[in-house]
Amino acid sequence: MDRDIFEDMKIETECAYISDLPYIKNTVEKKLFELPFDLYSKEQLQEFCDYVFRDNGAVYQSLMMKYRRNSRYN
């Protein structure tokens, strides 16, 4: 799990800077659900969601539900 979701999402969304990600939340959310979650730790996903979506825990909760369904580590 050495991948960095911040850098990966910057590339996926074609953003010039990580700091731009909170301004394109809809695009980020769409791309986020397409990523293979086993590449990132739950902590990194939480940190990413906190940064991009601020206080909205709904996106993180949705990610975790998908993570649990798709994870081979259940």
C-alpha cells in the first residue's frame, strides 16, 4: 500500500494541483468510486475524504461500504 491517493487522484482528474481537488468534488467522487481500494489504507482514504469533502462524512461512509463489499480482507 505504497500508493498515494492524493497523487493518483490528481492524475485521474487531470488536476494541476492537489489543492484544486476540493473544488471539483463531483468529479473526484465519481473517480473515487472507480479506484481499486485495496491499493490504499483506510486511514489514507479517510484523510483524503476529510481533505476533499471537508466535514462531509457521507462520502467516506459510502466508500467504506463499497470497500467492505469488494475487499478480499473481510
